[in-house]
Amino acid sequence: MKGVNFFALSCFSSEVYSNLVPNFRNLRSVHELKTRKKIDLEPWDQRVDPNPLPSIDELADTITDCEIDDILDQITGKNSGVIIRRFKPEAYWLWKQWKGTVLYHSLGKAAFNMCAAFVACLLLKKISGGEWSIGVSPNSVDPENPIVARLKVLEKVWSMMMGLTTFFITFFVGQSYNLWREFYIICRSIQGRLNDLFILLATHGSRNRDDASTYSPQALALLQDVGRQLRAYHILMWAGCTRRFRALLTNRGLTRMVVRGLITQREKDTLDKLNLPQTQKYNAFLVWSVTRCNEALRKKNTSGRPNGTNTNHTRKGLRSSWSGR
């Protein structure tokens, strides 16, 4: 019955390789492109990404305003959209999960190969005329049988593959976790730098002379402008590298962002004129927010020159958090 384990383990490792690691990149769009054909290749046949991100032109021809609004509702939290699912460290909750796990991707083919190996063992028993029982090694009962003697080579291969399969499972599951962890750290780092900027601006905004608990009209306008620009920077940055938010990079997506008040019409018109790839235009909002803060410092809408130094350092940290990723 070692043949059953050999087939099962080899299938299990193949499924881990082909399904577990690539699935981190296969974030589905709200709108699945009907014109794109799904390519199903074996891991050793994959020279390029078999399921690449859709182009901006393809999305522009197929996406609808309703689908874009659904994306914006997820981002703004209007419909309690989940960007990163919450992790529950309880073992009981973890063992209850099924979809997306290793077993979810591997159980079907592994069970099929185990059944095929079991049938092969029955056929070999009948062909060889052996009298051993199911679950007992034929070599321990009838080692002189010529068919059993030939199967000794398969036993050696199985022993070698068992260690290799264990390595595959351990290595790729570990790599998958490291990828998820690195992605999570990047997200939190970007979020932390944005929060630092907002706290600095909120703390140093000029106040009304009559009521120190309220901002002056100039400082309030500054906070609203910079807040909108940094939110747009964050949204378009992720839209350039994820599948389900990519539709926001289209002209229709930017138009809906104008309608929803996430960017202004003037900002959209300027983005359209920039000679940059669509996936890189989010940097304009970071530049505009820096310019807006420097202008406020000159007009003394914020208190203290050290505030300008701190905000510049924080912006550099924000940029480096994503740079090269």
C-alpha cells in the first residue's frame, strides 16, 4: 500500500506548488472579463503569468458605473467592505476553514490518485498470484515473486519522494505565509505613515483666536485638501497593483471618483494631461499634497517651521514604504 501514499503525496506537493503560491496574485476583479480566456497550464509549462492583470483598455470597454460604485463603496467603507480580512488566531476557528486551504485545492486530485494506486495494487496482486492481505507489504510475504522483486525499485523511489514531498509542503507553505506577512507589513507601514501625516497636520493647524478648539478657515481648508489628496493617492496606488480595484484607473473610474467627491475635476483633468503610465499617476497626489502644505507654511496656516520638517520626513517614509515593491 505504499504506492497509495506515494501517489497521494506526489499529487499533494504538485497541488501546493501550482495552486497555493500563485493564488496570492489572483485577486479577482468585481467584473470578470468575458473576453479573456483562462489558461490552464501545468507549473512546468508556465513561462509567463497565466492570468495577468487586465489592461486598462479592456476594463474601460467592459466595466460599468454600478461596478465602479461598488468598488468605491468597499474602499470608503460605505457597505462595510473588507480590504484585508481579519485573522482570528483561535485554533478552533482555523481548523474550521475550508475554502482556499491546501486541502481545498489538493483533496480532489489526491483522492483520485490514492484510489488509482489502490486499484493498481489490487491488479498487481491478481496478476502476480500473490496471497498477501491488503495493507501488508508484499515483500514481507513473497519476496521471491518476480513482480514483487521489480516493485522494490518503486519502493526506493517512494522513500526518496517522501522526503522531497515533505520539503515541498513545508517550503511552499512557509513561503506563502512569508508573502502574506510581507504584504501585511507593507499595508500597515503605508497606513501608519498616512496616519502620521494626518496627526501632524491636525496638531499644527492654526486655530481661531476666539475659540482655540476650532480650526481657522484656512487651516480647515488645508486639512480637507490634503486629506482628500492623500486618500486619492492611497486608492490609486492600490488600484495600480490589484485586480479588484484596477477599474478605478480607467477614465470612467476617475469620473466616478469626481462624482463621489474623492478627487476634483481639476485634478482629473491634470491627471489626463500627465505623460505617465496610468499605474504611476497616483504620485501626482503626493506631490500636490506636499505643495499644498508648503503653501500653507508660507501663509502661516500651520504653526512652526519644525512641523514642515516633520511632514517632509514622514512623506519620504511614506514613499519609501512602497518604493520598489
